[in-house]
Amino acid sequence: MKRISGLKAKVETHIKYGTPRLIYDIETNASKKSPQRIAESILKRIAPSLKIKADLSQLKFDKTKQSILGSHVLYQQHHEGKPISGAWIRVDIDRSGRVYNILSELVPEPAMKETRRTESTLVAPRQLTANEARARALEAASSSATASAEVADCELCYYKGDGVPVLSWKVTVKTKPRKPRGRPAEWRIYLDARTGAILEKRNLLRFVSGKGRVFDPNPVVVLNDTSLNNKSLIPDKAYSEVVLRDLKDNGFLDGPFVTTSKTRKRVKRSSYDFRFTRDAPAFKEVMVYFHLDRMQRHIQALGFDNVLNRPIPVNIAGERDDNSHYSPSDKDLTFGTGGVDDAEDADIIIHEYGHAIQDDQVPGFGARHEGGAMGEGFGDFLAASFFSDVKPKDMKPTIGNWDATFYSGDEPPCLRRLDSNKKYPKDIDHEVHDDGEIWSACLWELRGALGRKTTERLVIAHHFLLSRDAHFEDGALALITADKNLNKGANEELIRDVFVRRGILPNPKRKNLRAGVAFDGITPVPEKGRGSTHPGAP
């Protein structure tokens, strides 16, 4: 926590300008003023730190958007009466009128002074007319494969590509292909308004829909057949045909939230038909793309548009062992091929994505043993909660039913369960997956009491309140705090009761002893002598 213009908050700086880019965990008072007035007030307060004019004369109000998280007030920066493309600032305000987050892509005064200096040195500069800009953009967008091209819009603005805004024409050109199987394009082209040089050219129609075949989530669940194993002949009815949304226009399984770019010899289909069966390696690519893409869209539908909202690279066969992992340094996922290939079981795919989600929300999460166990428990919960409604009754509180047919003697086969009777700290054995069952059991119990949507929202939201060194008790208290913010504390008593009964929170009725501690005071010490881990195994 630091102070920015007298405001108590956490700050991440802009890599290009060194000014605050993300201001979060802001401590402000509630207000009954309109969102726009609240936003303008705080922007004037932090203007010196943002290095913009104190009177906000460079900013133009754009709109206020509403979401389940409150109000989001947007402004665009202007110079000489023209917009600076991509120069925005957003102020996020909760339902009580408290500013809790600010995201800035504004250009600070030092860079704007360079723009003004450059413009002042030009002697009677000749500026491209709109018609000249249109003509140059049409030429840049067309090729021998283009049947027709038309300008959709043309605007004079400032382009901030290298950090210093340059007067430019922003032109959008739509093209149609000559060949029937060719693809149309919508080009966004920035031209230097004085030289006509192309500053940026980008196709806005990068994504298309593809066809795929997947297990959803796996054949053991779909067929309700626990006798299946890795050598079984899997019938067609175990597969589901799905739409692969928003694929890039490059023939690969690349999209806004997933890319299989780390996979060797990955599949490419110009037809965007990725319907394979499990005997083809590419089947695992389709599994990973579909399930991670759908999970990210589900998270956004819950109200979180800033949690791992970017393509995560995936290697579908990076380990020969029956083991998979998320790499916090490389920010990618790797799946193993021992036994049943991990990428054939959607439970395992989503579990590993859980590690990536936590690391995105709290970089380095799981630096202590209990945090690592919380990571394993969250991954299990995320997978179990998402697929529970389509699973047979005895499989609902389990994950990895297909993957586990290779090693599990349980009935039904499973990697882990979420309905254990484990308590803290007596059942701690210092193995993160085992100890994660304490945490997942708490979350699973909350889901049963509060419902899927409410619990998933609370669980994902509470990560924002944790640190990389978080313990079980930190997590329990963060869930209570998140409930106060999202639900006005309506579920605090229930949440507290779950964690008291599990021993994670002290029980005031037992002289603040924990449920997992005997009255004689003899208890294991969870952290003593244990190293920190960020486990990647399923």
C-alpha cells in the first residue's frame, strides 16, 4: 500500500511512461454523488501523479457503463480537439460510491510536450486530405487476392504507437476476396497525416468459428461407465460436436483466450474443421482449446473481465509422465501423456487453469504450503463445480474420473474428492494435494449451501484480497470480506460456520480453539519445517 497524490492505494506503473497505469485496493469513502462526479473528483486529485493537466481539459467524458461490480466511467484523451487513439482512463466505482480501481492508458505531459515541440518545428506543414488518406489506405489494404475494397470510416486523430502521439489518419477498409474460399478482412490503418507513411495496419476480423469434437467432460461421465480404461474402444456417443469460437484467421487453434502455440507439430486446418477422435494427437488440442475458452467466457459471465483475459499458451503433450503443470514464469500450461492423456479429461484441464487464474490474480500465489494447498483445492473446486450438474450423483463431488481409470481403485475412479471430512490442523500431512482437500471441502460445502453462481463469484473474487503468502485463515476471512462487498454480508454467518467447523477459523465457543485441535493443546504445526511450493501436478 502506498500513497498516490494523498490517496492510499496499490499502484502498477506504465511500462512506457512510468506513470500509474493500474491503481487498485483504493481506500475511499462512500458517496451518493453521480458516478461521473465521483470520477472527476478523484481524477483531479490524482492528476499530478498521472502527469496530466489538473483541470482535466485534456479529457473528454465518453460514457458510464454499469455491471455487477458497479459503475465504470470512461474518458478519452484529446489534443488540439482531436482524440488520441487508445488514450483512455477508466474509473471503477462500487455500488456504495467508493472508487476501488482505476485503469489509465493516458499519455502524460512529458510525451505531449514532445508532440507539441515536433509540431512547432514544422514550417507550414502540408497535411494529407481525407481523400488522399482514403486512397493510400485502399492501396495498402488491397492485393492480387482482393476482389473489392471500400473505406468504412476515416478520422483525423493522434496515434501513440511509440509513446509520443503523432497526427494521423485512422482509416478502416473492408475487403472482399476473389476466391470463393478466401476470407474477407476489415483493416484498421493508421497513416502519418503529414508523410502518408503507414504507422500501423491490423486486420480486425482475426477470428472465425471452427468445428470440433470433444469429450465433455470425459467418457466415464458421459457414458456413466466406470469400467472404461485407456485401452477401451470409445463409442461415438461419448463425443460431443462443438463450435470453436473466435479462432484466428491462421488455421491454427489460436483465439482470444487460448493458443496451442507451445505444442510441437500442432494441427492446422484451413477449413477450420477440427473434428478428430482420441486416436489423433490433435484431439487433445481441441479439448484444451474448447474447455479453456469456455471456462474463460464463464468467468467473464460471472462478472470478471480482467482475470486471465488473454491467450494462455498450451503444450498438450509436454510431459511423458502422468503429470501436468502451470508455469508461473512462462505463464503457460503443459499436459502429460502418461496413462490416460491428461488433456483428454476436462476436469484436469480446468484444474490446471485454476493455477493460472490464481497466479494472474495474485502473482506468485502459493508461496507458503497452505497457499499451495489452497491452489490445489481451488483447481479441484473449479473443475468439480463447473461439471457437477452434468455428472452422475456419485461423481459430482469428484474430479478426474477418466484420468483416474489408469491408477485409481476407487469406485467411482477419481483423482480426488471434494466431500472429505478432513479438518484443520489435525489432518494436515504437508502434501499439497492431500491438504488441498481440506480447502476444497469447504468450498464444496459453500456451493451446496449458496448455489453455484454465488459461490463461484465469491471464490474468484476473494483471490483479489489475498497475498502470495496466504494461509487458510487468510482465505476464509477474504471470503467473508468478499461477501460483504458483493452481497452486503448476507452469507457471513454461513461462511464463518463452515470454516469454524473445519477448524480453519477459531471457535469462540471452544475458547477460540479450532475444531481440529484437542483441548489438551497438542496440535501439529502446519508450516514447520516445510518448504514453499507452487505445485503444478494435477
